Amino acid sequence: MAELFASARAVDLVLAVVVLEALSLALYHARTRRGLAPRDYLANLVAGACLLLAVRAALTHAPWIWIALFLVAALPAHVADLWRRARS
């Protein structure tokens, strides 16, 4: 179990689940017109995915620039999510 986390495989699994979740929600909404529309959750998922990628970069001892890049990329997605929520 320790190897799962030390190698960043756990982050890879979580990222895969996030992608499957997004695709499943989008497909469900496209077919039924029920549930959340992708515009309602996409920015949130992008911000979370960027944070997961930053954790993955740190766990794999990537250069600091990659960690910073993913953290900076999470900010506009987070702001977009907050802005969208504040408008509704």
C-alpha cells in the first residue's frame, strides 16, 4: 500500500476516476437532459485535476516548475468555478 502512494499510482487512479466521472456525467446529461450540465462542474473538475497533477509531480520528484505550473493552472479554473457559482 505504501508503494501505491509513494509511486503516485494512487493519484493516477484518482485522476482516472475523475475523467470517468466527467465523461459519465456528460453522457448522462446528453442522453437524458437531466442531471448536471458539464458547464456546471467542468471548472471544478479542472481545478481539482490540476491540484492532483501538482501532487503527482511532487511525489515523482518532478522539477519545481511543473508543480508551480499545475498550481497556477488551478487558480483560473477555481476562480471560474467561484464566479459561475456566485452568478447563480
